[in-house]
Amino acid sequence: MLIRSSSFSLGLCSGLIKYLPRDKIELFVIFPTQTTDDTSREIEASVEPNHFIRVSLQLRVARQQIAQLRLHALLYADIGMESFTYYLAFSRLAPVQLVTHGHPCTTGLPTIDYFVSFEDYEPAENQKYYTERLLRIGGHSSRYIKPIPHTPAQNRTSWGFSVTDHIYMAPQSIFKFHPMFDPVLVNILNRDPLAKISIIDERHEGWAAKLLSRLREYAKAQKIDPAVIDRIVFVPRVPNAVFLNYLAEADVLLDPHPFGGDTSTREALLMGTPVVTLPSPQLAGRYSASFVRRLGAGLDSELIASDLNDYVERALKLGTDPEYRAKIRAKITKNSHRLFDDQGVITAWEQMFIDRVQQVMNGNPIQKVVHPNVSADTTSDGAGAGAAGAGDSNPASEKKKNNKKAERVRN
């Protein structure tokens, strides 16, 4: 398994690494960074001695180091979040190569055989969005370990809000705020005079200002006073234990559309906070709805919108009706345990690994996915022993070629 030092991918894999049985699978964790922090130390402690492998950040050296492990299967937690693992994935370093949803879209790479997703997340017909063969395993993602909030808990005044504010929280990176979601934000602010929309302050200079400018322009175009946008509040990033308290203080969590949240939604539901969501066709916008459905108790009929107008109505009802909100919170709190510590999904991961490797060892080739207008001249030949040579092609030119293929598939 190969993971990079991003908080989402580490969180995605930590439960899988810790709980995957070792009686049939020998697990190596490949970590392409020299950074050491609490999370990496925790993951290293979860694997056997000499099975936490820090590889060089020089591609050629890293290929050789991984090839020497002679792996049967190589799982990437994500491909596309940063350049190193993207270029590394151009190499054939194991007979079976897979990626999962740390970056929730197809890689477009012929060297990646499978995209591992989940029955709870997306239907079988979503194969059309992937150049990899889509594997939908049972359960949802990984065995997420229930996080512990910071104590003592902080109240909303600690975050600069008053007790009378209606807090609509959208705790996502700014790149997830698509223009099609602008009407939701503007209309909530316009129709609820006590609304404050809280967004995580972005580390990229100028992004927040661009978002606010775009929202003001939309408001003016709709003949809405652009001053309502002044009630968007940017709050700083904080350690996760403190962030949980922040989620608990929200009246409503707004899941952006069409690119929504995953871990943040799961953690908001843990804290009892209602999450309004509108699922989109592709995986990036389907996590929150799957979590709401998993809670049961009829919450899907309360929290999953049918369109953007319905989204606004549901959010406003939760934000402005404290008695209704308390009933929804009670249902969420009673059932939130269903989102954590699921050993069943670990069993599904184990069987998936065994089945995929056994298929290749039995001499059965991996059937490549063929899309209209996409070349089918790629194969899955190669194994770890000869992988270093396979990675010596020009990754820059390969990136351009395969990005064009992936773009055609996504369109």
C-alpha cells in the first residue's frame, strides 16, 4: 500500500492498515516522504518491523526500491493529489495495481488496473467514469476509527459567533465551491437574516477573495443586496480534536455540490450536526448521501435534497427551526456509531486483495476497460521484478497523452 502525507489519505488508510488481517496478507506500507508526525508514527506502529518503507523522493530510486519488494499488488491511496505519486503510477511495479478514492476520480493511466470504490457510494453503472475497472466492495471505505473531541469543549463564542447566530457551516477547501453552488449560499444568506456561513480559511492567498467576489456578482445579478455576503465568515484551520467541537457548534452543515465532503461529513454526524446534501452522479459528490442513508431512521428523507432549490429549503428549515433541528440531532446522535469501527469492510478489503491476486497467479489476465474513442492498446503485463525499466518512459509526455484520454472519458 502506498500513501502520501495528506491528511485525508492517511485517515482513509489508517483503519485498513491497523485492522487488515495478516494471516493471509503480508502488508507493506510505502511512505514516499521523510516527514515524521503523529499520524505517520501511529501507522508505522501498526505494521510489522521492516514493513514501513520510506522511499526516496527521486522517482527512479523509488521505483527500484518498490520493485525490490516484489509485491503481488500495489494499492495507491490516491493518485492526482500531488505530482510524485502521479508520476510514480506510470510504472508497472506489481502485477496488480489499484487506486482508491483519496482522489475521487479516474487516473486515466493504463498502468492502474482497478479503482476500488464501495457499494454504498456509487452504482455499478458508474464504470463509465473510469478508465480503470471499477471494483465496488461491500461497506463504506475503511474501518474509520472514531475520533475524540477536544476537552473542554469550546462554545460558539470561542469562534467569534453570537448565541443568536444561525451557523451554516461549509468546512471544505475553497476549490470545492463550484459556481453552481453559489445560489445556495446566496439564497440562504438572503432569506435568513441571522445566518452566518462559516468556511475554512484557505492557505492559498487570494482564493477567499475570489470566492467572495464571485458570490457578490451573483447576488447583484439576482437583485439581492451583495452586503449579505459580508456574513460569510472564514475560520482558521485547527487540530482535528478542536475541529470536532467546531462541528458540534454548527446548526447545519452544508455539503457543497457537486464536489462534497467525506471525512468532515462523517465527523459532523458523529457530533450530531445535521448535514444537507445533494448527491451528484460521480463519486466526489456521493459520500455524504451514503452516510446519511447508512444512519437510517428516515434521515435520508430529511437531509438529502432533490435539487438545489430543495437544498435551500431543507437547510433553512434546520437553521431556523430549533425544535425540528433538535429532533434531527437526536436521530443522528443515536445512530452515528454506524459510521465507525466497521470490521465488515475490512473483511471485504481482504477478500478483494486475495481474489485479484489469485486471478493473476492463475494465469487469468485483467480485462481492461474499453471506452468509446479511447485507445484499447494497453495491457496489464509486467511484474515487480521488471518494474524499474517499465518506469523509464517519459512521464511528461505520457501525462499529456493519458490526460487527453481521461478527459474524453469524463466528458
